[in-house]
Amino acid sequence: MRWPGDRRGGSRLLSTAGPTKLVAMADAFEDRLVASLNSLRQNAKLAPQIEVPPERRFVGLDGYRHAIDAAGKGGVVLLATAPAFRWVHFQYAVAQGLHVFMEKSFAVDAPGVRRLLASAEVARQKNLKVAVGFMWRHDPPREAVVQRLHDGAIGEMHTLRTYRMHSAVGYSARRPGESELAHQIRNYSNFTWVNGTFYLDWLCHNLDVCCWAKNAWPINAQGMGGRCVRTEGDQLFDHYFVEYTFPDGAKLFAQGRHVNQCYDIFSDFAHGTKGSAVIMDSLAAARPRIYSNQVMTRANEVWRYTGPEPDCYQVEHDKLFAAIRNNQPYNEAERGAQGIMVGILGRMAVDSGQFLTWEDALASNLELAPGIETMTLDSKPPVQADAQGRYPLALPGQTKVL
């Protein structure tokens, strides 16, 4: 089995039940490609599976085409570049007949989501296997607690809470001789058109887990965000809050913050008419728990996960490759697109300051990076800095998202 590599995750793909070989790699930047390749080669177990001669190492924004072509029909491609480019790469991989693993995030705007959905349908028609990087869906502890929630362990679920709060996202100065577009792509976490904001790219796992627990997608959202302490000239807000409503009226409250020396938490909680649950609690290995009421103390605990805790990052790759080898249906692309739309809906609500429905947000024709499929590193980027080196920020009440 052959697949072209990207920036992350190659070791896990090579660690699936064999045989697998890495035959090509692509990256926008040569230094990152070389660093990734050298990192894989340092693993003595995996080194014999790496066959990437210089002529199959492709640099630049069109490198993905050459890497995918090198793998050929029936190969597997790992897509792990900046999120804005995901739909472009996925569309081409499906057109060329490759199976796909794509990392989160999968899109940054509604047009990107719609293109993902269209390619997902083409992949289904071609019997291509597609996995997406929402690894918690393949985590036994999370699977166990979600199943109990679906079975009514806490009664009718009326509230979910999710948090991702930690230290500030960094920002690197522009390198000498580097184009403006290259600078923004290197700092993709700092520019809305490339990563869809901190809220989307960093909270998307939590949002997907909560919607999985509720077994529904939200129908609307409203929220707020801004800068309290951040001084970098990039486009990041340093705090976000979004309220989602599900079809039955239940709520999901999502909070994101990246500010130094503040309370840190990375957790998901559910509340129902008969109890409450910890779905995930700060550390990835923290075991899910269910309580008899809303006071989450050990005295009120009625269930705690005690089973195996395999590496869910490896499990998601194992399942994809098993489906390929056994020719079993496997296509997570539609669910991934819907899951990422939850984050996009929240980002749109925060940026605009408006109450938005799912339908209106998904129908939006506003592209954050129009023409991205033809960009080169010398192209003019979608946003430019002002004379003080500061990039435009979203202005709630003024920014248009529809």
C-alpha cells in the first residue's frame, strides 16, 4: 500500500498492519519537508518503509498534486497542511482515486464545507475510504461514556459545556526574503483565512465530541469574543464564548481562551434531568465519569471508565487501513464536514456579533480566501498589514459573514 506523506501523522500510518510504504512527500516549505522526513527516518522500526528519493519530494503550493500523482490510483494520502487548503487537496485526491486521511480542521468557511461535502459524495461513489482527524470518536473511554449518555444514563440531556483554555498562541516574525503569503502560511494559527480562528481550529475537537454526545447538530448560535491582553499584530482574538441551541432546545456553551497565567482547562461536560457526566477532563487520559446529580464529587459517582485506553490517534489510522485492506465501506468525510461546520458557525457568530442559524451560515457564499486553489507563494494574500504591521481584526457588529 502506498501513500504520499505530508507534515504530520506519517509514523502512525506506517505503524498500521502492513505492508505500507511512504513514497512521496509535499510541503509548502522545504525546511519543513526535510524536518518531517528526517524525523521519520530516525525511527529505526519505520525507516525501511520510507522510500522518498529527492525526485519525489515536492515543495510549493502545487506540491500536493505531484505527491498524489506519485502515489497513484488506489494509494493513500495524508492531508495535514493548513486548514484553508484542505478542500483543495481533498478534491484532487478523490478525483485521482486515492483513499484519504485528512487532519482537522477540514475547512474555514461555508463554501469550503460545501466543497468537502461534494467531494465526500464522489468518494462514496468511487468506493474510496476517507478518515478524518476527529480521533476522540475512536477513543474507547469516550465511546463508552457517549454510549451511556445515548442510553439515558443522565436522563434527558439539556446542557453541555466545553472548554479549551491554555497559554497564548505564539507568533513568529517574518523571515528575511520571505513573501507575505509565505509568512502568513507559516503562522497559519494566527490568520483567519488560513485556519479559521483559534476558536475553530482548536475547539473543533471539543465541539464535535459534544455534538456526538448529544447525537445532534446545533440549529443556531450566538456568541462574543475579543482581545483582553493580546498585543501581537495578528488576527487572533484571545477569548471566545458561543451559545449553541439544538433542535430540542438543549444548549451547548463553548468557551475558548489562550492567555498566559490564567485558569487552564480542556474538558467537556454533560448535564441531564437525572445526573451529569464528565466526557473529558483536561488530560486526554482522564477517565470519563457519570454522576447521580449535578454535583460532580466522588460521593455522587455512579460510573467511571476502567477499560483499556489505547492511543486513539493510532486507532483512527488502524480503522482506515483495515477498511481499505478489507474493502469495507468507510467514509467519515460528511460527518467531518458537519462537525467542522459547528465551529465555523460559532466563528461566524462571534466575528459578526449576530444570531445565526445553521442553514443561513452553511449557505453563506463569503470565502475567506477566494482563488486559493491557484495560489503560489508569491500571490497576494487575502489580508494585508497596515503601516504599523497590524492585520485587520473582526469587528462584531460590522464584520459581514453572510
